[in-house]
Amino acid sequence: MSAWKKVKIGDLCKIVKGATGIASAEPGEYPLVVTAEERKTCSTYQFDCEAVCIPLVSSSGHGKKSLKNVHYQSGKFALGTILCAVIPSNPDELDARYLHQYLQFYKDTLLVPLMKGAANVSLSMKDIATVEFPLPPIEKQRELATLFVNATEKQKLFAAEFQKQTEYAKLLRQNILQQAIEGKLTADWRKQNPVQKGNPDYDAEALFEKIQKGEVSPSLQPDKPSSATPSAGSNAARNARSKTLAPITDEEKPFEIPEGWEWVRLGNVSRINGGYSFKSTEYTEKGIRVIRISDFNENGFVNSKIVRYKDSDAIKPYHLEEKNILMALTGGTVGKSFFVSSLDESMAVNQRVATIKIDYIKPEYVNILVKSLTAQKIIQEAKHSSNDNISLPDLTGMPFSLPPLKEQEEIVNKVETLLAKVATLENQIQERKTLSEKLIFGIMKENLEAVKNDT
């Protein structure tokens, strides 16, 4: 086979800048190509042809060179002003779909290096015109274009299916937590372990009576870190606070609970504290780590952009302890929580984060509770729309279902087992997704490299 020649884009294509202001475009019947993968619409069109649409600005914003998408569009369409259309002058010599696939695949080596600018990084149409690519015969271009389009469509179908499976796994996880706090996971356990009146291990009413007196059940003591064992002073504070919390009304109960359970408020069984108002201007290189909303997610601490503050007596009340629960109080992630199973350094929370410290029941059960659908719904309904936050009194007064201590242990064990199975399922979904992407990528790479090496 004779070698396929390399040509420049500018020798075979017209390059035209987009003319539609994306923000001001009037929606309509025609596609509006923008930098994102999804199209917008427009009431007017600029082109009626096949074209490769290339963004002229960086996808990553200030000071960074990157392009996420090179687009193909045909028919009548509008084009945003921050893109240009590369239009083959002779469709019988150059297939726009082939050019699109080639530029999309090699954009990081062909287009991104041409971007310029220290702050507003951009790509010029003049430089795009100089980009070289191999030009097989038109029949081969169309064959490759069809192969790539089919592969891309299959990948989209795979991606949609993986997304459905991921959503199913998420729903399964939520259902497990919800069934846990409704007592449905331990129905069989209760048949074998009936209510024992007066015993807090098997009677939530007796457990709650102990809590109201500030007494920790003996069966719970071994599981508690010594630093979190309530003192006489905290007992007095507990008694005072419990008296201020109103009983749960029937209207507040979102579901029926099993015999031997009790409805209580979160403030009855925990100390819910706000954080310290750290001044960002006083952050230091060394010192106690400050935990902000951005420093944790539901899976753990996030280790990027760690900030620290000089420790002092004023900050000690805001220190984090093992088996505390962190919860976001403000912003778009209100209600996001994380159970602190262990700490490898000293930490303190800022004023946008609540710390839930549990003294009288299993902290792991409270963690299940705050992540449940019911709790999250209550939190969202209590959210103050004016500043998108939830208050400490809102959290303190949140109603929840209290099982006896031994049933709490059974619930925690069952949830951990079931969620481990869900995690395995999620890993399998991700592995299959990655494998499908590699297969599609391999098909495209093999064919494009063959074209590239034949020049």
C-alpha cells in the first residue's frame, strides 16, 4: 500500500468563527454547538453543512491549557462565538466525520500545545490551519468514520447502562439504611430476642430512662473511648437539655416503629456542637488541622489544601474525637456527614461544620440514622432558604427511632455486611465500565495508529 500523505487543515478546509452569543441566544429549533458535550438550541442558524467544531478557549479556565471536546455537527446549526467551524472544502476529498474523530483522539497532542496565553488561554484559527493529519482515500475515511461512530454509539449505550446500574446501587444503599432505622432488617432477630422490660439492652424505653438520668448502660461502656465517657458535669448539662426538648408528636413520626423501640430527639442522646470561627488570615504551616466542609466527604477526609491553626485552650472545645459524626451545616452539601472511626492527628472543626458526639447509644447506629432517607428529608425540609443552612437547634430537635442497645449492635452488623456487598457490586460496575472504555479506546487507537503510521 502506498503511503498516505499528510495535509494541513488550512489546505483542505475553511475555518469560520462562531457568530452566536451563547448566553444571549434565543432558544429555537436549531442546534447550538457550545464547548460542552450537550447542545443548546437557537432560533437561527449560521451553517448548513458538515463541520468539525473546535473550542477556541481552554476547558479548564484561568491559566490552564485543555480541551475536553471537539465536536462534529451536520445540517443547519448555530455556533457559539468561542468556537470555530472547520468545514471541508470538498466532501469527496475529506470526510468531516473522519477529521473529527482524528482531532478528538489526538487533541491533546495536536491542538492543546497550540494554545497560548498566561491567563486567558486560547487557540487561534490561524494555528488550527497549520495542524497536519494523514489523508487516506475517501473510501477509507468513510469506513473509519462509520467504525468510529458505531463504536462511540455503543460506548454511549454502555455508559447509560453503567449509570443505571450505579443509580441502582445507590438506591440499594439508601434502602438498606432506611430499612435499618425502621427495624425491618432485624425483624427475625426480635423474634428470637423479645422485649425484656426494664433491661436497656432489650427495651428502648428502659434505655431512654437511663439516658434521661445521664446514666450509661454497662453493656455500652467497653465500646466507648475514655475521653468520651460523660462526666458528672455533662450529666447535669444533659438533664437540663433533655428537659427543654419537647416529646415527639404523632405528626412528627414518619413511620411505625417495632415494639420495644422509642421515638426520641437527636439532642436526647448526643451533644451537637458548632465549630470555631477560625480566621483564614491566621492559618499557619504547623498546628492543629482545621476541618471545613470541603475537607471531608461521606467516605472520609479530603487531603487537598489542608489548612492549620495554632492550637490553644480556646480551640480545645472544638477538637474532634473518634466516633464523632461531622455534618455540613451550610451550602449545597447541607446534611453531608462522615463518621470519624479513627484519627491520626489532632483536628478541630470550623463554624460551618457540626460535630455530633454520642454518649449513650452506639455511635455507629446514629451514623446510619443521619445518612438515612428520613433524616436527610428532615434536614432538607428544615433548611433555611434565606442562607441555605440548617441550625444546631434544628439538628438537636430531629426525631429518630431508638432501638434497644443489643438491637443497635445487630443493626450495625447487618448494615456493615450488606453495604460491603453493595460496595463489591459498585466496584464490579466500575471495573466493567473501565473495561468497555478500554476496548472502545483500543479499537479507535489501533485503526488511527494504522492510518498515522501509513503516512
